[in-house]
Amino acid sequence: MRSIDQDVKNNLHYSAAVTLSQKDVLKVKELILQNLNVINKVVSQSPEEVIYAMNFDFFDLGD
């Protein structure tokens, strides 16, 4: 939790509430899934030197 309070060049934090069309929801979801697949390939082939948290949330905030 200390990394959230520190401005360290190796950390990345991003949160946003966005509005977009239903059509673009599907586009964004597909882009996230594509990039997650690429990331998982990199991670699976990477030696275990450091530990990082990785979180993805994309969900409807409406009712």
C-alpha cells in the first residue's frame, strides 16, 4: 500500500469513471482482453525477480 503514496517511476496507478456508447463498451472490453493476453504472455515467460500487483476493472456503474 505504500506505493500508492509514493511517486516512484516504476509504479503506475490509474482510475477513472468514463461515459461512452454501448458499442464502444464492447470495443474497450475487447482491447482490454487483447492487451491482457499480451501481458500474460510476457509475464509467463519472465523470470521471477520482483512482485507487482496487477488489477483490471471495467464494469457498469449504472443500475
